[in-house]
Amino acid sequence: MNLKARLRTAIAKRNALTVDQMAQLLGCPKQVVLNLVELGRLTPLSTNPLVFSQEEAQRGKKEYDRRQEALTEIIHLGEGLE
């Protein structure tokens, strides 16, 4: 890895979010963050410890919001069937 790439990685890790911080940002339990990683919907900077870049945190927030909206719509549609 060249110097430029190593510097980018070091800066990203310095500004990285932990799983707990990511869960707080998303407004969800820690297990939801771990599930999103397991499903491949979030990509951590490193796995030991599990940390996320600021860009990935924003992407994760959008993904989580999208899933919440879909779930709300499913519930709304289900209520219409009663």
C-alpha cells in the first residue's frame, strides 16, 4: 500500500464510528447494525474493531431509513386488508 493510501486509511479510521455510535446515529439497537453488516448492506473500515467511515455512516442512515419506510408501508397496506 502506498503512502497516499495509508494516509487516507489512517484519516478515515481516526474519524471512524464504532458500532455503538453507528447504532446511535441510526436510532436503532446495536444488533440491527451488526445484521446490516452481516447482510452486506454496511461495509466497515475494519472488523477488529468494527468501525465505519463517515461516508458509510451516511449510506447506512439512508439504507436504514429506506428499510423503515418500506416496513411502515407494508404495515399500512396490511391494515387496509382488515
